[in-house]
Amino acid sequence: MSTRSYDWLAHHARTRPDRIAQVDLATDRSFTWLEMNERTNRLATALAGEFGIGHEDRVAVLANNNSNFFEVQFACWKLGAIFVPLNWRLAVAELEFIAGDCSPEVIIFDNDMAEAAAQVAKLCDIEHRINWDGASGDAGYDTADYEEVLASAGTDVDVHPSTHGTALTVMYTSGTTGRPKGAIITQGMTFWNAVNCTEFFRLGSEMINLAFLPLFHTGGLNVFANPGFHYGATTLVMRSFDPAEALRLLTDPEVGVTHFIGVPANYLFMSQVPAFEDASFPTIVTACVGGSPTPLPLIQTWESKGLPLQQAYGMTETSPLVLALKPEDCSVKIGSAGLPCLHTEVRVVDELGSDVAPGETGELWVRGPNVTPGYWNRPEANEASFTDGFLHTGDATRQDEEGFFYVVDRWKDMYISGGENVYPAEVESVIFELPEVGEVAVIGVPDERWVEVGRAIVVAKKGAQLDEATVINHCRAKLARYKVPQSVVFVDEIPHNATGKVLKRELRDSYST
């Protein structure tokens, strides 16, 4: 078997074979580095032999969090195949578009996602299906059992030569045009993200990471799970986020969690658990928060427990870390997304691409080895998204005199609900399918639970009968739950500028309360 240095699992299997690599908390399974590497080798051998997976073939996963996620990722790594984690919150129609775009040869899923996986497989003609909760079959589509696949395979993998430029993952993120885009994540990006995280978050082989964000999301996968795999640390995988159980794990010194990341909603829900009143966090080294700005009262609530929340900023396209606060700056630079990572170059520019002065607001641009080389099958997006290697983030940002950055607005009208990006154009397109709708604009409005939720501003056609329930129910049938507007306001007209563009800022000023 190859001893190529880019095979992280093989390296740790040699240097720390008996150390625990990961624990699946839902099934109470744990795997040493030697065991994880062996299981991953078996999966890679089976994918290559039984299922014909080779260089740059795509392998999709549609499932709740499970330690198997990382076995699939690293099996793809060994084969030079491409791992495609799918967002299980999406509707089948949305998943159909993604699968049609990247054309996976295999879809791996769990029982909760079996029906959706079967529909997507049929709609997109995905030949092979693997269920990691057991085998089944219907309508001519046989489904293999994940554990049986591993048990019947050998461990001698023909490892594909790889470099930091080799594509590892395609991770889909919603686009402003309403269609998802697949950001290409290379092995080098994954490596440099681990390096970038180290300074701010004090990573190393002794860390114990608790992963409760969805693993289809860059936060769950890459902060701090993949950096932990790089350093030979231990990752504890929660099937899904449960506030009381997460709080129990974080406060238990015998569990010994040192690192974790959550979105503001996670921290809010944990702070509302009765046990939080007497909670302490003796083993925590880093509590990271990202996904959306964190309200000041929530920061203060956790700081009162001796646990500063380290605000960070990143994107799927940037691996994700771009900016972060050091622990000592959390209470000094409240509201700041922090300083740039060591191996990341950032600029704040005006509409002409010229740098703005400190204190002025412009668009954040990012360049570095942690930035995607582009989008899968999207040459037009690649051309529009980069200038001299700088990625246009679409986020309005300012920098203070001390060099700290503040993300002050979403340049592309995106809002974030429960840590998930929602792009109004996608929701507007769905609402406009209703024949009674003359015009629609969607904005994000404040929400105590989810930070922001959608509100649809609708102009009904003359003489048409349309109510709030009809609009919301239509969206529920077409969109993931977090994208569905929570309210609808009917108006006579929507404001536009001289060129006909909807004035979203005026809508937010008028209808955000």
C-alpha cells in the first residue's frame, strides 16, 4: 500500500495507531486511527472494485451526522474521487438539481433519508446506492449494506497520486440567482484551513472536538473536524444538535471536550437549558461562533461563565476560515469578525475594485491557498466571482484603525436563518410560480430564535385572491424548511430605483418590525 504523505489517515495509523480518532455518540462506536484507516481502506477498495469509482468520480452522501461521513470523505481522498455531502434539509427538487449538476456514481444515505435518496437516485439515474443503516431494494435499484460492503472488501488500496491541487470535495452553496453552486474544495484548501485555524484556536493532537453542526456544512466538516484529523486529534460526532445533551458533554470533565463551533442559535438554546445556570466548562479551550453576527447579550451570557465566544468569519469557498478573534479580543472588539488568518490576504474595496479607507464600508475580497479554484460546471460564475485571484465574497465590510474587520451587511441581500444562508432570489422565484402573484421581494427580519427569518413582500395581481397561508404552504412544498418565509405582507407596490431594481433597504426599513 502506498505511503504517500498526503494520506492523513495512513500517517496517523502509523504514528498513533491506538489513539481514538473518532467517536460516534449516537451508536456508541469508537475507532482508533488504525481501525479508522482500515475501515476507510476497505471502503475505498469496494468503491473502486465493486462500484467502479475512480479519479474525479463523485460520491454523494445524504445522511444525518455519523462517523461514516469521514470514512467516505477519506476513501474518496485515497481514490482521487470527489466527496459530495448533500444538505438533507433540501427538498427533493433541490437535491435533484444538485445531483443532476455533479452526476454522482454512488449515493450513500441513512434510513432517515432513504426515501429522498431513492427519489433522487431515480430522477438522476444514480446507479449505485449504499445504506449505512442496512440494505434494501425497490424498483430495480438494489441497495448495498455499508457494513457488509466494508466486511467483504480488502484493505490494499491503490492510492491515487494526489497534490494540494487535487479536488477533494464539491460542496454546494445557494446562489444569488436561485440555483446552488458547487464550490470545489481541494486537498490543499483543507490543509491550509487547518493551518489557519491553529493560531486563533490553539489546535493540536491533544484536542477533543465536539461536532454537532451538520457535516454537509463547511462549519461542521471543517471547523474543527478536518483540522482535528490533520493533527491526529479526536472528534466526537453528534447525530444532531440537542441543546441539553450538548451542554452536558461540554461541561463533563470526563468527556474532556476542548473545541467546538456553533452558530448563535446553538449558544442561545444551550443557555436556555436549566442546567446552564450552574454550568462550568473546565476543559474548553475554544468556543467558536460563526454563521451570523452574535447578539451582544448572548456574548455576555457566555462570558459570565468564563467562556469567551470567539467570533469567526468564513465561507464555503474559503475552506472556511478567513477572519477570527483571539480570546483576549472577544470582549474588547465586540461585533468584530476579527483579524485575517496568517495565510489569507483580504481587501475591502469599492465598486471599482479600489481599496477603501479604514472606517469606510466596501466589499470584502479574499485571496490565498484556502480559496476555491472555482465552481463546478459554472464558468460564468468563476468569471464573475474573481479578480486577480481575489474571491468577491459579496459581504459589505469595514475595517477599524487597528485592523479589525466588521461584516456590516450582506452585499447580495442574503440573510442567515439558524446558521443557514438564504438567498432571497431563490425564494422569490418559487413564490412567483403562484399565478396570483404580480411581484414579490423577500427580506430577512430579526427573530429571537433563529436570528433572522424570511418575510415575503407580495403584490397580488389585480382582482386576484391570495392569502398568507397559500404563499407559505406553496413554499413549504418547494423549499427547505429554513428557507420558507415565516410571514407575508401584502402591499400595493414595491419600491424600485430608476433602473427598476427593487429597493430592498427601503423594504427592510418599512417591514422589518
